[in-house]
Amino acid sequence: IEVVCRDKLFNDPGKLESELGGFEVVRGLMHIFGEALIRDEAGGRDPNHLPPRYRRLIHILPLASVASRYERLLRLTDYVSGMTDRFAVTRFHRLTGHSLGYESF
């Protein structure tokens, strides 16, 4: 049964593709939001120093009263890990421009 599970379930190409895609979504969200947090910290958390894209990303995150870098990155990890698969994929696609909410152009 172990061989059948490994060969037919765990190594199914469709499952592996979904799993690899999920890794990219999580990695991408952490990168996008993490970069905004680091840039925000580097500028002394003055929203006027950030380009509009980073100001908007910071605004999306539930981090208003968090002070330390560690706590902010921990909250980011909690935020992303708490997303449903569908929400994470949708958010990733919107933030990367893959889905702008239009049916067609």
C-alpha cells in the first residue's frame, strides 16, 4: 500500500504541479509584502518616503500597531499562512498583475 500511495497519490503530476504552484504563491506573497515592510522600516516608517506601491502594500497588511521588525515579519507570516488557498492565489495574481479583475480587454 505504501508504494501505491507514493506512486499514485503523492507523486501524481497534477498534485505535484498544484503543490509547486502553491509554494510559488506563498514565496511570492512573502517577498512582495516583506519587501514593502523592509522599505518602510528603512525610511523610518514615514509613509511619504515610500513609492505609492509600497504604501498600498503596507496599508493592506494588519500591522498598524506593531513596532519591531521581528513582530512585523511574524505578523506577515501569520497573515499569509492564515490565507485560504483560493484567497492566497487571488491576492498573488492581483498583486503581480496576472489578474486585474477584468473578464477581457
